[in-house]
Amino acid sequence: MKPVAKYVRDEHYESGVFVPKQTMKIFYDDDIASPRSPDEFSNMTHMVCFHKRMTLGDSDHGINPDDFGSWEELEQFLINERGAYIICPLSIYDHSGVTIFIGLPRDQWDSCRVGFVYVTKDDILHEYGEVTPETERRARQVIEGEVKDYDRYLRGEVYGYEIYENGKCVDSCWGFYCDYEEVPAEIWRVGTYHEVEC
């Protein structure tokens, strides 16, 4: 498997301990489960989505789209019957790949509404112990973060790395939902590094 990127970190000392020159190879993580999978991930949000050609969002929401005549009816159902407290519309842009975002469709050809993402008061209480303007703000950040992670998953922007010393793999980790350029900074907090040709 060819790496997406390769970085080299020069030899240095960390807390008085010598660390030899290392090479980090970054790869696409194509063996990752959907971040909406209840078996693999614990999400604070609920993502109810419908699309005629693809399965999106939570697979276990138990809602039939044929029971609703409009997005507004579904939204009222989620508020009244499921306790949605903070609720945001979800749309996708589908052109040479799919990207999901909070908000309404951006154009009439390649974008469409697919559902909602929401949290309940109970979700906020469970996570933060109380419902206040501050915990509501934090819950909104979680909504944005979980949608962003799901978007990265849909776009294939999930990575793993292997670190080599003297040609031998000494460390590896997978499942980074980020731009691949962010991985070295996350792992190598000490020392200088630079990108090299793969």
C-alpha cells in the first residue's frame, strides 16, 4: 500500500532521552467502521437521514420516511416524540463524492436535504450533568464535531500512520479523522519534522 504522505523527524532529545531519526508514513484507513455505527462508536448525537441511493446517518433510528409528508413534519415528530432539544438540518453535496453538512441544500442540482442531527435534554444531562447555556453551547460543538467526523468518513479522509526507526516499524495507529497533514503534529509534539517525497 502506497502512503499518502511521508514525514521525517530529525534525531533529538525528549526529556533527556535520545530519540533517533524517525520516518512516519501516513496511509488511508480503508478498514474503518462508520462513526455512526453503534457497535463501534458512542455518539452523543442522533442522526436521522434518508436518501434513495445510499444509507446515511444512524442505521437504528427506526423511522420510516413514508410516515411523513415533509421535512417539517419529521422535525416536529423528532421534537415531540423523540425529545429533540437542539436540532439541525442535514444536507449533502453529491458530485464526484459525497459530503454532508449542517444546513440546507446549497444548489438545486448536486445538493439535497437528507435529514436531521439532534441531541435531547437527556443527552446533555448525561454528558454534562445539567442543561445550561454553557452546556447547550458545548452540545452544539459536539453536533458540529460529529457531523464533521462523519463527513470525513464519507469523503475517505480517515488515516493511519506507521513510524519507522532504522527501517523497522516501531509504532502505528489508525482511525484519525482529520487532514493527513495534522497527523504528525498530533503524534510528534516534540522535535522538528518535514514532509518528504513518498
